[in-house]
Amino acid sequence: MNISKPSMVAGGFFLFALVAVPWNASSAPRRIAISEDGTVTDLSRPKKNAIAKTTESTTSDATGEPTSTGTTSDTSLVTEPAASTTDSSTGYLATLSPTYTPREMTWAGRQWRVNAAATKFENMEHSLQHSSSWSKLRFEVRRDDPPMESNIEKRRSELSGSVYGDKTRLPNAVSLWGGFSTIHHSWNDPEGMKATWGGVYGQIHMGSPGGNPALAFRRRQDGTFLITSRSEFEASSVRRYHAELEWDKPHDIVYNVVLHPTNGRLKVWIDGQMVVDYTGGIGHSAADHYWNFGLYFSKNVTSPVVAEYANHVYPGTKSLSTRIAGAPAWPSN
């Protein structure tokens, strides 16, 4: 591919070269602009689940979460996941493209960063899968999965709202609504899992301040369900709800949160029943929060850990109060 370099024009601005780049043999060309430092800007609407290949530089906090990320775009492109056959054991299709899971993907109306070893290690088909209509996702982590470089003590397969190059974050002092339907598969070795610290199925991460999440949906090592929150003035997460939650069946979770280190608010409904109604500090004054969901577990899991998700709504200002009274159906495909 021949790319002309940008040239200086009057006023000190660079003229970007517009280049037609084939996405694949059957698609229309993509139009991109390439700046002097090599950064690629997409000027056409990308094909679903297509991404630009990037390299990354990440620092981590004590929990293994990224605290800062720098990215450099490459002019080579990675296409959407290749067509694959349905996994007979799960009923889902792999997201491999063709042997790695893409580092970014589109699902439920937004772009996500993929936090999974499958983005760097080949043929981990189980790590992240999708239904044929893309209405559902299936996450799985195993003890023998290779560790992610950011934290070798963890096993992780998540989608993160912290997207490469996008610094948009959840604001403080705003009423935010989020929701998702989920199935947590039962652990096949519950006694062995008691030796772990359990894991997280969804969290509003603190972002660059790091530390425990502002809000987290968890399973303890005994398999019970746990909701926690934390403010910057609390040393660790604080339990807001702890109870049994039935395995292997869909549950619909809706939450309404105001992030603020001293004047926060949290309400959570599970299957239409309010289980949390808390007022107090939630989150950090830096307001660098973002939502992650999937699986975040310790390396010594003795069971494959599996969760499915559907009907996802990223935290936003649109009220989900009507969903509390009538949860959406679990998708058939």
C-alpha cells in the first residue's frame, strides 16, 4: 500500500493523506487519514467487529488493573472474526480472528477493550464466545489458561469500557443506570474453589486511582453472591449485599448509581427485587471510572468458571426503572 506523507500548508497545519484501504476482498474500501506521527484515523464506518491493530503500553496497580495505557496505531488492519463452526459443547461460536481474540470488539452498541489472555495466546477458543446472532456472550477462564502480562496472579476474560485511545469515563455526581442479564454456571469443584478468594463478574473500576472497585458484583469462594462498593476514603471494599443466587439460570440485574467520594448513592435490583439501597461514598474524586464485565478470578481456580451475558446496558443517564418491573427475555440465539 502506497501512502503519501502529510505536507505542511499555510497556517502550520498538516494535510492528511486520504487512502483507500481494502478491508477484505468483498468489502468496500476504507478511507483513512494518516498524520505525521503515523496515527491512523478511520474516516469510514468500520465493519462490525473490525478493529485497527494496536500496540500498547500499560502500567498496573496492585490489583492488576491498568492504570494508564498508551497506544500506537499500525497501518495493518485486523478483520472481524472469521466464520467458525458452533462449539457443540457450548452452543456458541469463537471470537478468534483467526487464532487470536481481537483486542477490541463491538457488542451491545459500543466498542470494548478485550481483557483476556486469548488476545495474546493462540487458539483459546473457550475464552470468549458469541451466539450466532451476537445477542449473547459467553466467558470462560480455566486454571491452565496462560496468565495475562498485567497480572500473572489472575485469570481474566472481560470486556472493558476503557477503550484504547478513548479517555471518556463515567462522571461523578450524575445518576447512572446500568443493567445486564447473566447466567453463572455452577462450579464443578465447589470444595476446591473454597481455597480461592472467589471472583468478580462485573465492576465499575476506579480507573487510574486503582484499588478495589467502586462497585462490584462477585461470587465469594463459597459460591454465594456478593455486591460491594468502595470510596476513596475506605481502605477496601464494603459488603452491601450477600446472599445465595441460584446457579445455571438467567438473572436480570439493574443498578442505579451516583458516583461521588462522599455523596454517592447505590440501588440494585435482582430479578425485580431491590437488594441494595445505600447512600454514602462510592468511587473516587478523580472520576476515572469505567465499567467492566466478564470474569476476573485468581489463578488457582479449580473449576472452569463460566458466565453468559445478554441484554446489556452500559451505565448511562437513561432510566431503567421500567426494566425493574419487567425484565427482558433471555435470548434464544
